[in-house]
Amino acid sequence: MKMMKKSMLAALLAGLSMWAQADVTVGVTLSATGPAASLGIPEKNTIALMPKEIGGQKINYVVLDDASDTTAAVSNARKLIAESKVDVILGSTVTPASLAMIDVAAEAKVPMISMAASARIVEPMDDKRKWVFKTPQNDIMMSLAIVEHMGKTGIKTVGFIGFSDAYGEGWYQEFSKAAELKGLKIVANERFSRTDTSVTGQTLKLIAARPDAILVAGSGTPAALPQKSLKERGYQGKMYQTHGVANADFLRVGGKDVEGTFLPAGPVLVADQLPANNPVRKTALAYVAAYEKAYGKGSVSTFGAHAWDAGLLMTNAVPEALKKAQPGTPEFRAALRDALEKTHEMAGAHGIFTMSPTDHLGLDQRARVMVKIDNGQWKYQP
């Protein structure tokens, strides 16, 4: 009888030991291939730099490529939850995919941190979005930066051309609001697909409207197409892009055709040009140093920094969640969600994050700067 009790006790202790040592499993789906690859590749590279241990707990990463495809992103999310039993999902890279993943994360009650921009990923807050967070700046924040710059430079009329998907539509909605506040008139509104090879028709309509400036609401290398087309047809007005183009591949593809372009961006893009008292400079430079040490000087992009900030949010929240439950359990996932929502004044590469039950982004105006493309380089605009 004593032997049996000892055996049972040993088995129980062994089980408790295994339970206590459960790893945190992080599922990642991003666009390492496809039209958004120039965004997804630096994100994937950044995942490799994230901590392998947090709060004494081993961290395992399961990384999948959704090829910039919404259906694949949803399939990946389901696979990560069902097969890998992930505690949190990071991704996806683009807005349409992230929007489609919300239902999956909410149904499984797994917290999700998106690396896509649209405010619609976290707004309006509801029972589904309570499980979803994101790191890129909202479109309205960046829209206001653009219209403020336009106002200072005497622009009165604007032409708009954006992606024919949730990213482009979201930007038009937010930019329209910002433009109205500043008295700017939108005189043309066009769309194009991420996979288009020509935008001749849209270009001719934009030029015919004779706007003082044109805003291209796209992301990655596809956003260079309208600007190159406008340049070819002699458009002389000012050009603006969104923070969706802030990477070296856009500069490479756009070449001389994107010289002089203005865009809002996260501080990390021009970290070394920021004033010494900028509150984000130190953390932005830390990310730049880590990334360039691994991948070479000049290789860093703002998109990888969105992944980095997702990792920082997770790193900040995991120790709090571990106080309440162990990884691999519904209780841990719920505790992790709660901890993410309580993030307060956490310094990231792109800004200072303070979350709340109604704000699952948590960035303020410290998360944006205006930048100009000058001689193939990003130049900070004070």
C-alpha cells in the first residue's frame, strides 16, 4: 500500500513538473511571399531575433507563410490553433488577412497581435476584437500628419489613388475626414489592385483633375506603380505615400520616380536623425542595431519594427500571465489577453504603447514623423 502511494505521489509530482515547465507557443503567419513580401520578409527576419525565453519560460515560435493571401492566412491561423496549440498569434502582415483572422482568434479565444495598419482591425471594439491587438499606427493618425503637411505647403486640392481592398478603402475614409478638417478638397478618387501591372486609365483621370498633390494609399512595392505612371505622363504636383511604403524595396523599385515624395512614418525609419530628446529614439535605435547586426547595415525597415513591437508587447505581458496560469491552457491565453490590455507606457521601436479596454493599439502622436525621399534616402522633416 505504501509502495502504491509513493508511486502515485511520484507520478503526480512528475506530472506537476511537466505542467510547470510547459513552453509558451507563439504562432506566426506573415506574408513572406506574394505581393506583400517586401513587408513580410523583414517581419520574418525579426521573429528570428525575438527572445527564446521570457520569465523563465521557454518560448517556441511556429512560423508560417500566408503568401499575402487572405484564405491562406485564415487557414494558417486555424492550423496554428488546432495543431500547434499556440498561446498567441502574431500576424498577419496585411489588413485584409488580419481582418479575416479576427473570427478565428476570437472563436478560439487566442490573443492575436496584428502587424497590419487598418484601424478596423481593432475598431470598433466588440466581443471579437477584445482578443485582437495591433502595432502599426492607425490610418487617421497618419492621415492627419499628411494633411497638416499639405496645409503648411499651400496645397488646396488632392487626388487619391489607393488599393482596391480594405487597406485602400480604410485610408480613403480616414483621409477624407482629415482633409475635410483642414479644408482640403479631394478632386479625384481612383483604385488599383496590388497585382496590377498598369494604371494608365487611373493616371489619366488623376492628371485631368489637376490636383495640387496626389496621395497613393498602397503598401510595399506595388505602391510605386501609380507614381511611376504619373511621372511618365508628366505630373508635376507634390506626391505623398502612406507609411505602407517605408522600406528599402520601395526605394529600389521606385527609383528616381519617387524622389521628393513625402510620407508619414514610424520614428524607427529615421531613428538616427531624431532629436536627442525624442522619447522613441533610444528604443528605435536598439531595434535598428539588433536587426542590422543580423542582416547588414541599411537592411532595417519599419515593417520588421512592427513585428518587433509585437514581440515587445508579448514579452511584457507573458510574465504577468504566468502569475495566473500556465502556458497551453485557456486560462493562460485569457490572462495573456488581459495583460496585453493593461500595457502602460511601454517603449517600442515605433512609439509608446498604452492599451486600454477600448484601445488595442495604444499609440499617440509620439509614434509618427514626416519623412521625405531625398536622393534615395529617408530624410526626417522636423
